[in-house]
Amino acid sequence: MGYRELFPYLRETPTIYLNHAATSPLPTPVVKAVSHYLHERSAGKINFWQEDWEVVRQCREKIAALINTTSDRIALMHNTSAGIQILAQGLPWQPGDEILMIDQEFPANVYPYRTLEAMGVKVRLLPAPDGRSTPELFSQYVSERTRAIVVSAVQFLSGYRTPLTDLRQLCDQYGCWLLVDAIQAVGSIQIDVQQTPVDALVAGGQKWMMSPHGTGFLYISEALQAQLRRTPFSWLSVPDPWDFFRYDQQPVPQARQFEAATLNYPGFYGMEAALDLLLKVSPAAIEQRIAHLVQYLQEQLQEIESVRLYTPEDPELRAGILTVQVGENEEQAKAVAKFCMKHGVHIAYRSGKIRFSPHFYNTPDEIDRAVRIFQKGLDTVLQQPVAASGE
Ligand SMILES: Cc1ncc(COP(=O)(O)O)c(C=O)c1O
């Protein structure tokens, strides 16, 4: 694709990296942007806040372009959880309200809402042994008590791609909010908040968005923002922060009022460069390319007898994650993952399963090589007596 030269690890190590659902490698433009910042702080202008503010403004613009909204709906966050905390702590929950989510959500999307149990809000964890946050499941439990459906746009373990449009309809029918953790989606598949008007959507930058840690964003609709109590209210939330002693200033109307004052500027310099790259390749092309790689991987893995697909087989119901179950127990799966890592294939072991997550610049040849090593690992582990723990 011509973009592979932006990933120096491909030249410098024999690694096959298929773990973007955990953390992405940083492309060289990101490294350059962060280095530029660090150099200026150290040996250059030192104090250049106007540039910093311009970079964060550009980040809001580019994130907005990525999810098809306007930049006034975007607040920059330091991680996914920061955005979720704002929703959990800021929305006007009432005792007796119910929040629905599946019992296989990533914990970052669970704990902040569970803190509301102390005030009588019930978090109902719906049984989803297959890790799928299906509209059918939610429709069995939704009621007039439901205040929010909380979901991941793409589930971190099953890789299930939640049909957000169907959930939106359900939420409209019951008058509840649709609050989305999209860290496993933005940067790998197209997210369009005009087409699918979720109430809020959060994502950290470190995975599919190929950005440094300590970056992320909260998208919030105007209607939901109107209901949100202003939890974080920082000195930079106001129209004129340099008018220091005019404490009666009201926050700006934009979503950025929820930002945590001085931000992680080096991180956002990097994020801006990563967003440029994603937008240049184009979200549509990225989604298509990843879908192709995942399909190719699935076909190869299905050839292997002891592999069971955990991610849906239907390409419409998945994104960049393909998770499989192997062997007879968790120890065997762990040992296979360990074998792969030892032989340079970066995949993830999670809760007894093995997760692959290629990004747009990976190639079918890398998939071929990764599958060969995976198969070798599997053969090696399955030949061992069951007692061998892989330690
Ligand atoms: C679905 C999901 N949400 C959130 C996170 C991470 O949250 P944070 O960015 O707050 O560390 C992860 C993975 O680390 C995840 O898979």
C-alpha cells in the first residue's frame, strides 16, 4: 500500500504485529510530531502555548472529520475512561434507573457506571456468553426503567460489531440514552454519528487511531450535553481564560468545556499526525482493507481442525478483531499465544482465547506467515501431555 515505510519496526525487527486492538505501533509522522514538540520544549521556543492550542484545535477538527460531526461536539480526553467518567458522573441519574450492558463488556465501560449503584441506580449485566451485544438481547431486558444502554461499538474480546442503528431505534422507543465505547472501532471501521446518532461516544487513541497513550476524545450530542451536569469545569473551559479574576465566566458552549485544562500536548501533537494519516488513507479504504485481511485470516484459521471461531463469521458483524478458541483448556491457549510471541507473532491472549487484530498496513503475506507459526505452536502444544501448563 506504500504506507509500510511509515512503520520502522517492519524493517528493524522480524515482528509480525497483529495486536492493534491492544496498542498500535506509532507511525513515523507521529514520532516526528512528538519529537518536534519535545525538541521545542527542550532546546527551542520552550513556551509556545498558541501552537499547542492550535494543535488541539486541529485534533478536534480531524476527529470530527473521522466520525462525521463538527468539532464543537468533540472534547479531547486523556483516555477512554475519562470520557466514560464524565458521562457516569455527569448525567442526571435517578434512583431506580437501570443501565443495561452485556456481562462481557471491557471493565473500563463497567466500573464508572457501577459507582452509581450507591445512589440506587441498577447496572444490569445481561448474559452474553458469546460476547455479543445484540439488539435482540437488549430488547429482552429494556423497559421504562432503562435509562441507558451502554455498549462497545466493537467488543474487545468477541470482536462483535454492535448494530448501533438498531440499538438507537430501541433507545428511541424507550427514551433512553445510547452511550458507546468506540475504542475498538474508531480508526478501524467507519463511524458516522450523523447516520447513527448515538448520544455519546468515547475512544482512546492508543489502539486503532495509532496515537500516543494519554490521548482520546469524547463525542457528545448537543441534546445530551444539555442534560449533563458540568463535572469537570476547568480554568480553560471559559471563553477568556486570560481574564483571570472574572470568576463569573460561564463555560463555553462547545463540548470542549469538559476538557481537563492543560492537556497532554506531546500526545496530541502525535495524535494530530496520526489523524492526518488515517484521513489520508481514508476511513473507507482502511475499513475495506482490514475486512479483507480479517476474512483472509479467518479462512486460513478455519482450515485448522482444532480452531473454533469466537468472532462472528458474518463480515457484517465484525471489524478488525478475530478471536479464536484453541485446544482443550486455557493453559493450552496460553501456551500457543506464548509460542507465537516467542516466534515474533504479536497476538493477544485474553480470557482463554487468542485474538488477532491486523491494521490496514498489514499484508496477506504476514497473515500467511503468522498462521504458519500459529499452527506450529498449536501442533507443539497439542502434542504435549495435558498437564504441561506452558509455563
Ligand atoms: C473496549 C475498551 N474500552 C476501553 C479500553 C481502555 O480504556 P482506557 O483508554 O481508559 O485505558 C480498552 C482497552 O484497553 C477497551 O478494549
